[in-house]
Amino acid sequence: MQKALVSVTGQDKVGIIAKVSTALCEQNINILDISQTILSGCFTMLMVVDLQGTQESFQQIADRLAELGGNIGVMISIQRMDLFAAMHRV
């Protein structure tokens, strides 16, 4: 399993979760875990996803999510979980 962490931040509005989830589904990326909250009108969401089923490269996924973020007015980034874990290991 190739896991990644997707983060989404921006002004809260209708449809953010739906649009991000749809984009992941279209790339055959499974959402394993999700957490979202709204802090003073700022939407924040973290998703752990499984990249094993996708045929797209990591860069293609990152580019597509960044483009979607620009289209809907939020910032979307993706990090590989193995690199994320290594960066935060004590």
C-alpha cells in the first residue's frame, strides 16, 4: 500500500469535500481516513489516501489536486506518508 497525506485549507464554502473526493475517485485513489474542521471560517481537512490503485504518477496527482484547489479557491497539497513519517521521526 502506498499511502499519502492530502491537506486542504481555505475559506469554507459548499462542495469542497465533494470536489476533492470526486477528483481522488476519478484517479482511483481510495480515501482511508479523513478529518475536517472549520476554524473561524477557515476550512481544514486532512486525508490519508491509498495510491496503489492509480495509474497516474505522484507528480500528476499533485498537479491535478493543485489545479483543482486553484479552481475552487483552496490550497491542496499531497505528501507521501513514508516521507512525512521520516521528516517527523525523532
